[in-house]
Amino acid sequence: MLLEMQVFTAFMNVECTRSYIDDLYSKDPAKCLSSIICIKNSVIGSNRQKESVIAQGIVPKLLSLLRDKEINTNVRIEAAVTIGSLAKGKEEHVELLINSGTSQIILEVLEENDQRLIDPCLCCLRTLSQHPSSSNVKYDVKSLRKLLSFAHPKDSLQRQSCVANILTSACRGPQEQTILSTIGAPAALTTLLSVQNYSVTIPIVTCLATMCLNHPVVAAVLVDTTCKGIKLPDYLGILISRDRPIDMQLGAARCLTNLYRAGALSSCDPIVTYRTLPCLVRLCQIDHQETHRALAAETLAYLTEVDSHLQQVAAISNQLVGALADLLKCPSAAARGAAFKAFASLGANDENIRKRIIDTKCLMDRVVDGLADENKEIRLAAVRCLHSLSRSVQQLRTTFQDHTVWRPLMALLTGMSPDCPSSELLTAASSALCNLLLEFSPAKEPMIQQGVVQLLATMTSHSDPSLRLNGVWALMNLSFQAEQILKSQILTMLGTDQIFRLLADSDTKVLMKTLGLIRNLVSPRIHTDMIMALHGPQIMQGVVMVLEGSHPPDVKEQAICILGNIADGERARDHIMSNEDVLKKLIDYMIHPAPCLQESAVFCINNLARRGEPGVLERQSRLKELGVVNILQQLLSTSDTILFNRVKSVLCLFAEL
């Protein structure tokens, strides 16, 4: 015994001692076991010793011993425990173990059902599964079913806890969520909620929340699953109570939030409105730990993101906005990012809430700082917050101008951010930019001076449909009631070839905004003549292309409205009157089943036949020859009041000449 202690001490002091490394490879089970025990004892709690052991290349041997069914079980147990200890080391230690296939080996060992090996293997796998690199580990139906078999109510608390944590990590997407639901995980895990131990129930609730995240089918299964005769949502309502540990309350609130967002619960359900929401608001307050507040704020953001009623209920608390603003002062990126997300959700729809947020002391300064933060997650959250707040017409005129928020946005979109922005970040930033370019925004002029037209024109060629849409949308906003020189600049930067590509875009939303842009370019009347004089044939070709395409009525309506604007031009209308094909299309749309197309076609005829315009007699005569008057008289029988009044007005134009 004294000899063993001396050797162990030597190993601790002299890292390169070879005796125990050599014994690890010995065919003598006793020597091999003694070596592993010494290695295990040396690495516990010491990253330096872990690094030394790994550097000496013994991980493959430990894995070989673990999977060897022919050797002494005690050796395999100690190998599993030692690997589990190494898995608690530095990032690079864990990555090496995962890349060496450790997780898959453990799953193979678990299939043996050796009761003595199960616990050390589960503990080791739990440690590995909580590392980001574990996303490369594949869990098939067989392995997931085996893991779930260790979560029986009669199993130990340790096993139940390990399984819940492992399954949470394994549940990475719809495929794994579906598999877990299919093999009975909802019922098996919900049953364990009755266990009177939070080391089990908290991981179980976390796993259930992950299983139903964005998965309506699994969520529907979970809401009908019971624990002790109580349906899961109601049981979670018990676990969310103030007398439970904070982690338990948060876990239950997250699970209820995910069930609601997956469509299994209604936003009007009392468990959502009067239990989940108040719990999250309360846990955002400054008297709780920063980590808990951050998770509560992030969950609150997700809960309120799409429902204006929940946003208003949450904002009733006078302390919430202040508590979230305080989170922006925290050092952790998670806390600041969560606060920005919560503000983005709360201010998505209600002007009064947006004003309360913006009026919070130093809030806009924090947002501007967040736009330039080195952490890309914070930048994204800050941009989303800005996008939400930028929906306020009043604030666009005042606060946003005072803080020149357009500068960091332009920096993000022109590639001047700390790293290469993701498409998600660029989409959020360009969405905010669309609002800043509205006609009444003071930020519009300085952004034009800084080259925003070229930036947006380039964006319309992006491979990402969202960025193409935002590029065209922003140009549409920019062109509304703009000066003729700016409209010419937009057309020059964009180019007619690119306009044709946008009109042929497979995304209907891109097509609609492109038509909206053209419609703005050819109005008012004085601009119509100038723009058509320069680009008339190309614009007419683009409109005809849309009218001949297989598009829904609302798209074609926009194209006909463009013709209506062109028909308003003193000289521009000649592009319609000289085009037999376009005239015939207008007549066809006058008798189209869709009222919106009839109304817009009649509007265009009205502009062509308007009295007091040069050449009106010739135009009216030509329209009569094409049967326009007869069609108008037939349309008087319509039950559509708007169409009837418009038709009656146009007929008067023909009658009075």
C-alpha cells in the first residue's frame, strides 16, 4: 500500500512518468486497473493533469478498454469514469473526445445492458452532450429508445437526470423531435415530473420544452399527456409557482411558451396570459440573478413576439421596461441580447409601448452601441430592436434623427462591421433601413448623400430573397414623392435590365414591391412625362410582361395602376394609345371577374378619356372603336358600388363630347 502511494505521488509531481502509462497497456488486468485508477485520481479537478494525460496519447487506449467486452468490467468502469473526468476539462479536451467518437462508443456500450456500466457511461455522455461540438453526434432511433429505457420511474435519480439532459441535447431538430415523440418520450418523461427531486424534474421540463419547440405535432401530443391524471399544461402551472426554485419556474414557463408558440395553446388561455406571462415579467426584475433574468427576458421575447394582446399585457407592468433597460448594463452578452429581443417584441405593434421604450433614459444610446458591438448576436438583437422601434412615425421624425441611427446601419450593410454580417443580420438591418427611408424621415437626405441608392440597387441582386425584397422595398419608399433627379438616379443605378429581372422574380413579394417602385417613379404627372421620355419603351415592356404572366389579380392590379399613371401624362399616354396590344389588354381587364382589375382598368380609361387634354377627341374616338363605351354601359349593372361610380363617371366623359 505504501508503494502505491509513493508511485501515485511521483505521478502527480512528474507528469511524464512512464510506469503507469506502460501499465495501462499491460495484459495484466490488475496492473491495467491500477494504472487507470491512478490516472483517474490525478486528473480529477486538474486541467493541467488532464492536458498532460491527453498529450501523452492515452485517450484511444481508454476508449479501446471501454468498448472491450472481453476484459474485466472494473477496468471498463474506471475507463468510463476517467473519460468522464477528461470531458470536464477545457474546450479542446472535450472536442478531442467527441472527435474521437467517444459518444458513439458509449452508446454502443449502453446497448450491452451491463448494469454496472450504465451509470458511469450515462454520466460521461451527459457531460459530452452539453458541449457545442456534440452537435456532430448522431442519435438514431435505436440509441434514443435505449436511452429512454433508462428513464423508468424505478430507475435511480441519477439515471433519470442524465437521460433528460442527454435527450435535450439530442433533440436538435424536427427529425429528432418526431422520433422522440414516436417512441413514447412525452408520456415517459411527463410521468417523471411527479418525482420529488428537482435534479430530475428541472431537466425533464427542459427536455419537454425542447421537444415541442416549433413542432406543432409534438406540442399537440404533449398538451394531452398527463402526469398523475393532470394534463401537462396544468401540471406545469403548478411548477411555475413562486414557491418553486427559480430554475423550475423558468423551465416550466419556457415549456408553456413553446407549447403556445407551436399552436397547442391559445394566447387567451389563462395558463399563458395569467400564469406564464406574469412569471416571466417577475423573473426579469433586478432582484433576481443575471442569468435567470436573461433567460426570462429571452423567453418573454419569444412569448410576446407575435401577439399584440400579450405585448400589451406584459407592458402593463411599469417595472418591466426599467428592468429590461437595466439588463442592457449587464456585462454578459446573453443578458444584453435578451433585453434587446424583449424590447423588439414588446414594441412590435403598439405606438404607446414604443414611446415608453424609446423614452427610457439612455435606451437609444444602448441600441446604437449595440449596433456596433463586437458580439454578432448582440448586433442582431439590437438591429431587430431598432427595426421594431422604427415603426413609430413620431419617433422617426425626432428621436431617430437625434441619434443618427442610420450611420451604424449603413456601416453594417456596407460591410464595415467587425466581421462578415450574416444574411439574417443584413435582412434585419435592411428592414430597419426601409422605415428610415420613408418620405417623412429626416434621415432620408443624409443617407442619400452617403450613397444609399447604390447600396440598395446592389442589394436587389442578392441571392437571398429577403435582401432582394428589402432592397426593392427601400427603393420604393425612397422614390415616393421624391424629386425627379432622385428618381432618375434610382433608375440609373438600378438599370432597366435589373428591373426586368426583378419583374421576373419567383418571389411574388419582390415583384409587388418592384411594381410599387415603378408606380412611384411614374407619378406625379410632371415626372411621368420625364421618366417615360427616357425609359418609356422599357417600362411598357415590363408592364406587359407582368400582365401576360400567370400572376394573381393583386399583382396585375399594380401593373394596370402603372398604366393608369402613364395615362395621366400629357405625352406619356401616347405609349399606351400607340400600343394596340396594351389597349386590348385594358379592354379585357374591364370585363375580368376580379373587381380590382376592372376598377383599375376603368381608372386607366378615365385618364385616357379625360376632357380638356390635348388630343382627347382622337383618344375617345379610338376607344369607342374598340368598344370601350359599350363595355362601360354593360358594367353599369354591377353590384360593386366603387366600380359603378367609376364607370358612371367615365361614361359622362364620353357623353359630354
